[in-house]
Amino acid sequence: QVQLVESGGGLVQAGGSLRLSCAASGRTFSRSAMGWFRQASGKEREFVAVVDDSGGNTNHADSVKGRFTISRDNAKNMVYLQMNSLKPEDTGVYFCAVGPAVWMVKAGRCDYWGQGTQVTVSS
């Protein structure tokens, strides 16, 4: 069993920055791939970024490359998403998720999901 709690969302103007955090609990955390997803109102959930168990390998969706950075700190049981140069189209609920492998998380095949944190970017 893994519990995930996101925080750090809020309202920012276009061009601004936010740092999302995901606090994880559970004995399998340090051996699991972690990812971020987002869902805009009325749209399907989409993949944003993923990091492997060691934190050494990451992958970001084309829409956020160069602007967002995923990272993790296993000692603190935390995963982060640094979001810079935010755009209105980045608006949505951001979810943290966990799975056994990078490819599975990237495909949305995750074992556990957080409740989400709202990010709103105004123009």
C-alpha cells in the first residue's frame, strides 16, 4: 500500500513558476517509478513526466520539455515537479502516481494515485 499527497498548486500568471510536491508513504516507494499527470477541465488525463526509482532517468512530455523538471528525494520520500514559464494551457489538476517501471507509469498504468492539486495559470 502506498499513499500519495500532492501540494504546491495555486494561481499564477503566465510566465510564472510553481513547484509541486508529492509526499509518499509505503515500503515500496524507493523502488518505484514516480510520475506526474494532469487533467484539464473537460479533457482526458495526460502524462507530464516520470522519474525512475534511482532518480537518474527522467522523461518529460513534449509539451513541457524545457519548462518542467521532475525530481525525487528518496531519503525524504518526496517527488517534485518544478514548473517554469507557465502557460494558460498548463491549467489543470496535477496528480502524482507510482508504478513498478518507467514505461508503465508513462503509459498511465499506475498502481496508486494521489488526489491532485489544482494549478491555474492566468493570461
